[in-house]
Amino acid sequence: MNYYTSPDSLISFSPDKRVVNLLRKRVVSLTGISNNVTPKTVYKPVFISRKDLEKSVSTLQAQPFKSPGKIYIKQPYLFINKPGEGYYVFDNSDPSNPQNIAFIKAIGSYDIAIKGNTLYFDNAVDLVSAIYNPATNTITLASRIKDKFSEPTPPDNLFVPTEFNNASRRGDSIIINWVKN
């Protein structure tokens, strides 16, 4: 017997088993998912080694602007995320004509904060702080806190096969993205 409370009283009921079974059959017919089957993701993880991740932060020449994400303004610059890849840097001294001046490569990065000349951003599972010098288009790593963030989950949020769990894969590999099979 199940109990639910309402503002006025305690209500009890026993769900009709026939109704429950009909609902289960309907869910299976609509989704193809039964109680006995755990649906697995249709995505495969993209891995990077710890060593390669730690060498992945750098500055590059301005890149063609596509797939923009979040925007951070630190006058006179705009930092525009390219989700999972890094940040476009625009000189916004003339807001009517911003100039694409550089790209900060940061694999697995989606968020940034800036205080003074220090950039704080995620680099896959790590939190990184770095000093950006736009005059020389260089970035100097200040610190790295390893494993501060969780690895990304598959976009469909379904069960991840055990072969991709930490315990079942190479010790230094990190998931940075998921791609459809």
C-alpha cells in the first residue's frame, strides 16, 4: 500500500495491477525500453592522456570564427568560448569593429573567469589559471588543480558501458568529449 499526504489528510491507495501492467506495456511500446534492459549510450568517448592534456593550453593565431559559446568581456577584450576547444580573443577597442586577434587553445574548456590579467578556466577535468599577454600573444600557466571537475557525460545521458569507466580503462586517460557512433 502506498501513502501520499495532502494538505487535508493522509490518503492511501492500492494501484490496480492491471493498470500498472498496461502502463508498463505502453512505455515499452513507445520507447522500446523494458524494465529488464538498461539502455546504453549511442556515443563513444574521446580520450586524451593526462600528459597531453597538461600540454594542451597554448595561444595560436586568430582562428576562423565558428561555433561560438559563452562570451566574457574584459575591456578592451572579448573572450568567446569555442565549446570544448578554447577561446577566441577579440580586441574590442572599437566596439563597432572588433578584431579577432588570437585563439587560446584549452581542450575541454567551457567556462572562463578573469581577474586582473589572470584567466581561470576548465581544461577538461582540471582548473587552470594562466596569465595572458595580448601584446605578445602568449599565455603563461600559473597553476593547475588536477581533477577538480567531473568528466563529461554522454549527451543522451544514458548508461555508460563499463569498458569506459575509470576502473576499466588506461589509468592516465581522460574523457574530453563524446561523439555519436
